[in-house]
Amino acid sequence: MTTLFISDLHLEESRPDITDAFMGFLKEKAMGVDKLYILGDFFEAWIGDDERTPLQEQVAASLQQLNASGTEIFLMHGNRDFLIGDDFCNRAGATLLDDPTVVDLYGTPTLLMHGDSLCTADVEYQKFRANMRSPQWQQMILQRPLADRQQMARQLREISMAKNQGKEETIMDVTPEEVVKEMEAHGVQRLIHGHTHRPAEHELAANGKLAKRIVLGDWDKHVWWLEVRPGEEPVLDKHPI
């Protein structure tokens, strides 16, 4: 019995090496496991389920094949792909999760998040996030022609990259107090998230007890995954792309 967690693949046409690594990961690591959780930023950008590029169709078909073999697949929105909807999930054999979500991981209640909402020191981003996640804004955007949305995605990416270059590293990481607040609000001693591209395991105190925060890695130079089995400590692992 095994459950795998990944995040921050940022799949895009300009990085076929990451796509190839993901396809290899599905065959070599994910085939036959109980569950696969993808905790956000699966794609570098997502402007609606109606785009259906060859890359998106390839990924959906590969996930559907994994699901058909018996592996449950769960997908959470990230800050890059929050417009992924039910149509893509149906094609991929995946279930869309709310952010945050608590799951029973072989007897241990575990909080799952993408992680961007924990970075509260970045006030400007949090305002942007609130706007982007509103149903009214998303409905308005999805009603625009596909070409308009593609142009908008390019512009937002350029703006994001420019702004991030000028931000202090601490602002772009999680706020420790926010982590404790979320864990205590959900009554858990374990949190798994991505987003920050700082893979590590952190010990902290929450609910008056020892707790653990596990940060997943981004797929740039390495394939990162977290492997969890009953009665064992989670293992954060990697191999070169």
C-alpha cells in the first residue's frame, strides 16, 4: 500500500524534458499505487478546459490510463492552474480537491494545501489571489475568446516573473504563524504542501504537540515526490530529470 504526492511540475510545451520525466514517473513509480495526489501547479498555465493542446491531451490520457489500472488520482489547484475544471478531471480520471483538504493518510489526519495561501507576508499576491479565485472573475474570464485568454496568460506570467525578481526570499516563503493557524484550525499534526519550491521537512509545534510540515519539490532539475506507506514515516525523494 503506497500513496504518492507531487506538485509544481509546471508542465509546458517548452519543457518536454519535464513531460517525459512525468510520463516515466507514472510508469515507474505511480503504476500500482493506491493514490496519487497532485497538489497544484501541475501545469505552468491553464486558461480553460476548452484549450485542449496536444500536451494537455497527452497528460489527460496518461492519467486516465493510470486511473484505469486502479490508482485513485486527486488534483488540487495551484496559483498557475486554478482554472482546471471538471471536464479535464473527467478526461484524466481525477478528482478535484478543495484547497485546503484533510485526508486520512493510513490513520494519520493530514492537511493538504498548495501552499500559496500560507505566504501571507506577500500582501500584494494575496490580494491578487483573492481576485483570481472569485467565481465571478473566473466566469468572466472563461467567457472570453480563447485567443484573448492565451494572451492574458502570457501577460500575467511576464508580470509575475518581473515582480518576483524584486521580492525578498522571506516574503515568498510561508509565514510560520499562518502554518500553525491552519494546522490548529484543522486539528492536524501533519501538513503537506508545495508552491515554495523549497523541498524539506520541518518540525514545529501545533495543537500543543509536535507537528510536521512537509514541502514538496518543484520539477525543474529533479523529479520530486513524497512516498507514504502504512506504519512508516513519509519519505521525500528525488532523482535528476
